[in-house]
Amino acid sequence: MTEFASFREFYPYYLGEHRDRRCRRLHFAGSTLVLLAVVLAIATGRWAWLWLAPVAGYGFAWVGHFAYEKNRPATFRHPLWSLMGDWVMYWQVLRGKVKL
């Protein structure tokens, strides 16, 4: 198992685990659904929407890894840094620094 001293060191590895454009697209879709679920829960006061957040976030991402990348999601080995990586990559997609 690869160990990393910092998130800055981990993030290039994280991007390398997401080379396939379809995997990145699934990550982006899942993260967008996470945000939508949180917004819906807050806006409606129906906290049951929050169950959708981990299902959408991890579900879409894991399909991308198992179906397209053919690798184990980084979250299995580095859960916190992987979660951070998801949102950094999401922001970089929005800013055009990572292509979908």
C-alpha cells in the first residue's frame, strides 16, 4: 500500500486513478447528486434526502472504477484524502482544469 505524507502528495496519485473520462464523468455526476441531495434536504427540511448523498457519491464513483478504470477505488485505502480528492477534482472540472 502506498503511503503519502500530505494531500498534495496524494492528489497526483488520485488523478492517476481517474484516467478514464467515463470514470471522471461518473464521479462528477455522483458529486452533483450529492450536492442536490444536501440542498433538497436543507430546502425542504426532509432529512431523508441525505441518505441519497453517500449512495449517489460512492455508487457512481465505484461503478466508474470497477467498470472503466478496472481498479479499486482509492477510498478503500485512503478514505479522507479520497473524499477530499473528489471535491478538488469536481472544482477543477468546473474550472476547466480537468476535462470530462
